Amino acid sequence: MNRSFDTQLQAVLRALTDVVGPALAGSEKHVVEQLHLAVATLSFVKTRLPDARAFHRMELRAYIAMCERAAGIAHEALPGDADALKELARQSETVLADPEADLAAYETADRALRDSLTALSNRAVGTPCQPLLERLILDEGDAILRQCRQWCTPFGFELKPEDLPPPAW
């Protein structure tokens, strides 16, 4: 067995498209659609696997920065919540600093930051910091979302991928 992910993925893709696909000729439409979905997903993984760590680190850095700024905005109105968010951002920095952190660790830290930021935003409703906090989330969230869309361009769903920013990972 070849230990190269790239070679293994290429072999599986070739088997699915050259052997399994033709064997499914005449099958029910949903069966063929599932094969195409599997091939598209494996192609995406093959394309993005080399950059996955860099992408997830970039995304985590962006969420850490957004949460630190959000904590600064909300500190006067919601000091306990802002301090908790700042502490979570600090803990997420340790994930970035850990040379053995894997993709799951980055995703877990991202999720915790997003959930805490959402909770802070919900608690900020009706406070003086609400408009600034919402503007921060919209502006910085847009930049993160555009990078996520860039990440997913191999799927082919972007109508105008040329309008997306270049990869920042």
C-alpha cells in the first residue's frame, strides 16, 4: 500500500470514475448522483489536503482577532462576558502555538470562539455596544466567509470565483 495520501486519493478517484461509474450505467438517478458527490468530495480533499493546516490556522487567527476586538467593544457594557471571551481567545492562542495541534483542535477552538461570540452578541442586544459589535461581526465575518468560499471553490459552486480575494492561507 502506498503511504502517500495524494496517490491513494488518485487511485480511489480513478477506480470510482473509470470502473464504478461505467458499471452504474442504467442505475437509478440517485445512485449515480451519490457517486458524483463522492467523487467531488474526494477530489476536494485531494486538492485541499496539502493546505488544510494552513487554512484552519488562518481561520483560527481571524476568529481570535475578531473576538479580542469584540471583547474590547463589549467590555464596558458586559465586562464579565468580555473577559470570558478574551480568556477564550487567549486559550485559542495556545492551540496555535502548539506544534502538535491537529485540524480537529483548530476546528474545536474555532467553534468555541464562534459560539462565545454569538452568545456575547445576543447578550449585547439593547446595550450601547450593540451597533459597534454588530458592525465588527459583519465586517470581519465577511472577510472570513470570503476566505471560506475561496477554500470551497474546487466544488465549482461559486458563480464568480474571480471576485473572491486570493487565498490568505
